[in-house]
Amino acid sequence: MLQILKRRIGEMRTIKTLCTDAERHAHADGAREPGLEHFLLAALDLPDGTLERAARAEADAAAGTRA
């Protein structure tokens, strides 16, 4: 139970970081609201490797469906 709670708290921190950084990218771009491109840039900035893990999982899933 404690491990699940720790993982969820980590996920919430990642989401908060993602949203905050997307907003920062939007403002730097002169946009009032973050768009998809700002979230993508923010995801690339994530230090915990979340984007890399998600891309790897997607690639593994795609490879499994083609096999």
C-alpha cells in the first residue's frame, strides 16, 4: 500500500512539473495558454525519464502488434 501511495505522489509531482513547464514554454513563446507543442517541450525537459519510458512502452506495444 505504501509503495502505491509513493508512486502516485511521484506521478502527481511529474504532472505538476509538466503543466508548470508547459506554461513556462507557452509564455516564452508569447502564448497565453500552453498548447500541445508546449507540453511536448515540457515532457522533453522532464528529468525523471518519463517521456523516454512512455516512448519505449509505445514502441514495444507497436512491435508486439506487428509480430
